[in-house]
Amino acid sequence: MDAKASNSRHSNEDRIGVLEELLNERYSVRAFLPKEVDRATIEHVLTTAQRTASWCNSQPWQVVIASGEAKERFRQLIYKEASGGLGDDYDFKPPREYVGVYLDRRRESGFQLYNTLGIARGDKMAYAKQALENYNFFGAPHVAIIHTNEPLGIYGAIDCGAYVSNFMLAAQALGLGTIPQAALARHSGLIRRHFNLADDRRVVCGISFGHADDSHKVNSYRTSRASVADTVTFIDK
Ligand SMILES: Cc1cc2nc3c(=O)[nH]c(=O)nc-3n(C[C@H](O)[C@H](O)[C@H](O)COP(=O)(O)O)c2cc1C
């Protein structure tokens, strides 16, 4: 059956066109301008992302957004812990291993990043230095921490993942750049203490956001995606 026409003023063609444009444009920004985003624009992103679907409409996401001096205090703390080699304090287990095609994709995106920055293959010192930029929030003026409710388990985290996607698309639509950061969740204990999160909250990831620095080379490459044929199995009979 054909898709039902919506009640929107816009044609389905226009609507999917806008969505495709946003999805195709969005990329993980790893260099931001220091310029702050006004509160009304941030609230517009948040209001839009609130429409995210969740299991039983539980809406488990809670978000702390640090800006200005609060961001700077948090940056100093988390940077210190990360650069001191401390951390590995995830609330959710990180991937155990990347194997097969997942390892290939991880490598491809990693080499794209390093090649763009002129980092030689195998230069582990330079890899580590670039990884530490996570804890400078890549220069972003704002950082959001997304946390969920422990009893909701992995599905609460999935709901938060959907929220993160919608947050990024809403930000993209309003001219902002974003980067989701599991690297911040590596320091969940510090985050819980610093932001006084309740004991039943679990850190999923961060999102640094602001205005992309379009002149920075790190923002100049785009990652690939597998085809639908590589991803979907249709079963008709
Ligand atoms: C849940 C999640 C966590 C991520 N964590 C990090 C991170 O800690 N640091 C980082 O540089 N990129 C991080 N990324 C960005 C991914 O590397 C990026 O989305 C992927 O390579 C695809 O590239 P694109 O976002 O530019 O399309 C994360 C992405 C997701 C969805």
C-alpha cells in the first residue's frame, strides 16, 4: 500500500527531502567556534527532541547542559581525569571487540580522521592527543550529558540514543553542529559526583554542540554508509 498522505501543508516529497537533507548534511563536528548559542535556540532543539519515542513513553532521558563557567569547570575536571589515564568508569559496558566488517568500518573512519589531520598511521602519541580533544569538547561552548534511569536497563539507553539522534537533527536544522561522545561516559563516576546525579541515574553519552568551525580541516571529511542491500533482508514468502 502507498504511504498515506499526511495532513501537512507540505508534500511528502518536500518532507522527505528536508529530512534527507538534514541526515546527509549532519556530521560529527570536531572543531567548534567559541560563540555561544542563545538559550531560545537551545530550547528549540530540546523541545523538538522531546518528541522522541520511548518504550511505554517512559522518556527516560534527562539532560544536563553545561555552558560558560560551568562548562569550563567541568572541562578542567574531566580533562584532568582523562589525561591522567584515569577513567574506564562506564555505566554501560563499551563494545568488547570490533570484529569483521565492524572493525573495517571503525578503521576506515579512524583513518579518515587521522589522514585529514595529517597524523601518520601508527602514531599512537598523536592518536592519544587527538582522543583527548574529546575532553576539551572540541572547543564547543556547550556540552550536554544524557543520562537514563537504571531500572529501565538497556532499553532506557536505546530510548536515549533515539533522543540523541533527534537532538542532533534538530540542532542541524537550526544551523548548529553537534558530536555525540561516548568518551565522556567513560567518566560516569566523575559526572555523577560533579553534577549531583541521583544514584539511579546512568550516563549514556555526551553531546558537545555549538557552531561548527567550517575552516578547520577536521570538519572537512564525511564518513560513508553501507548500502541498504548490505543491511536489510526482505522476506516475502
Ligand atoms: C553513541 C555515539 C558515541 C560516539 N562517541 C564519540 C566519541 O566519544 N568521540 C568522537 O570523536 N566521536 C564519537 N562518535 C561519533 C562517531 O565516530 C561518528 O558518528 C561516526 O564515525 C559517523 O560519522 P558522522 O557522525 O560524521 O556521520 C560517537 C557517535 C555515537 C553515535
